[in-house]
Amino acid sequence: MNILVINAGSSSLKYQLLDPVKGALLAKGLCERIGIDGKFTYKAEGKKTIDAADVAMPTHSEAIQAVLDALADKENGVIASMAEIGAVGHRVVHGGEAFNKSVLITDEVLKAIEDCIPLAPLHNPANLTGIRACQKVMPGVPMVAVFDTAFHQTMPAKAYMYALPYEYYEQDKVRRYGFHGTSHKYVAGRAAAMLGKPVEEVKLISCHLGNGSSITAVDGGKSVDTSMGFTPLAGVPMGTRSGDLDAGILQYLMNKYGMGIDEMLNVLNKKSGVEGLSCVSSDFRDLEAAAGKGDAKAALAQEKFAYEVKKYVGAYAAAMGGTDAIVFTAGVGENDKAIRAMVCAGLEYMGVKLDAAANDVRGKETVISAADSKVKVLLIPTNEELMIATETAEIVNK
């Protein structure tokens, strides 16, 4: 069964067509500037790449139709007709407490996703737009919602509750939700396979490190704690996000500089993190280059990031009573050997022993710890789209 995976933004739409049984990517691309002047890209192995501007996409429905036309094109397509698409899997950012797993999309599910809009005002409306556009263009084709937050719904209350007046949880659902759940679930499954054990029998610390970063404690295949919180702003410093900080800082800076809360949050989300600390860039490749030339602030940003990740690793090992493996994934985790080395340095007391030669690798599923390391260190490229396609196929086949 071929699965079309859709990740819709307010004016964009990423897509992939996959065969989850074979783990095969058939085609992928991006629709951008929807409602403006339309840009369409399409890539399939052995086929002509399409990179076209000024494509008529007044709404997401026309964008979906452009995707289907390209997939079934006689010369460059990878399917004979739309009938070869068995289902559509939609990435949905926030499912709140309503969803602890992926679900077949019904009117009730759409209403529940709408109810979560206050928790993800920038993302859930766009996700809903993508779903409704597909329903319009592909009537009768099963649709599945796969939630970023669902994997973390197994956290116990002691992990997800904040020490605020309880009424804010009861009335307003203020709690830790966590994100990147699809990625953490995928790499947990792959890590268990690499260790040669059922996922139910392993304890893992999954480090999804990129422009957005989160660390998750996975015990027996279930998330028991995660670094992102009520929003994706919490946790370790990121590309432009501050991560955890003393909330009193907000009041101090807002009073001193006359900022409103929206301006303050813009600083925390878009001007902080390693970019704010380094005064160089949010891109870790730029930080490495600058640090190599003696830039002290860039080096500090690298060290601060790795230090905060290391603290979460130690905390989650304590929370689970140990760990079998530490997993590095996502853009930085998969490609930055220096950051991986900095995170692992000093964890020898836990039984972590990195192999410098094995760590000299980018984007390859492999073991990077020494043969005698009690805790394995794994590099696993994430594949959220394949995870979405796999879960979609499982639900539809049921």
C-alpha cells in the first residue's frame, strides 16, 4: 500500500509518497507560497526533477491536486493513478490529552483537533487546512492523523505536571506535552532492533538535536519524560529558542526595556538559543567554523548546548534507574560529531565510552560507542515520514 504523507503549513505543504512495507520513498516535494504566487517542487528517483514557480495554488486544494498530477504523470510519475494511493497520513502538531495514538480522521477527530488550536495556534489550523484540502480532492480515501504529542501521553503525572495551582491544569490544561514524538518513537524502535532486544525491554535516552531539540526518556517503548514542555520553547537551548530559564527574567527585562509579552516571547523564540549566545548564527556548522577561528562566543554556544543536553541525559538516566543506550538523531545529532563527543565526555561514570573513530561519521545508522562501553551510543537518522506512513497503513489495514 502506497501512503501519501502530508505536512501542511499555513502557506506551504511538504509531501512524500512511500511504500511503508518496503520502506521505500517513491517521491517527495514541496508546495510553497500557497495563496501567493505558488512554487512547486517534485523529486523521484530516475525521473525528471520539477522546480516550477508561478504555479496556480490559490488554496491548499490546488496544491494537493498539483501533487497528485505530478505523482500520476505519464512521463515523470511513479503511480498509474490516484487509485494506487491507499491512504493519506497527516502530521498534526498538537493532540492535547485527547489523543495518545494515531487515529483515523472523522468529524469527531477534526473537532478535537480544532479544540487544541489554543495549544498550538500556529500549527493546528494549518494542519486542519491540509486535511480538509485532501478530503476535498481525494474523497473516499482514508485519512489518518499522526500527532507530535501522542507518544508523550504515556508520561506519568509526576513528569508532566507543573508545580502551579492545580486549577490551571483542570481548567486550562497547562501541563508538559512534549513534541518530536514521531521522531522519538521511530528511533526508539530502530535502537531496540540495533540492540537485538524487544523495545519493551530497553531503556533509552533519545536526543533529537536540530534547530529544534528535545531529549526523551523512553522506558519499555514508552515516553516517561521529555524536555519540551507546554510549548516547544522549553528544554535545552536550540537554534534560536532559549530553552529553560528563570521566568523572573521575563519580568526583569520587560520592565527594564518596556517590552510587552509578545515582544518578549519573540526574543525567546527567535533571537535566543545558540544564535543569541554566539552572536554568529543558529546553524551549528557556522558555530563550528567560527569557533575554529577562535571565536569565544561561538565556542561558548557549542559548549552550553552540549552541557545542557548532557544534564538531561544524566537526569533521565536517574529517572529510569539507568539506560541501555543514548541515541543521537536529527540534523545536529546525525551530523555534528563534535557535539556528540562533547555530550558524551564525562559520562564515563555511567558506563559511556565513545569510539572517536566510529564517531567520525555523518547521517548513518551505526554504533559509535566503544566495544566495551556498557551503555551503547547510537547514531540513527530519523525518518518521521516513514513512521507516519507505517502508522497510517496499520490503522487503515485494521
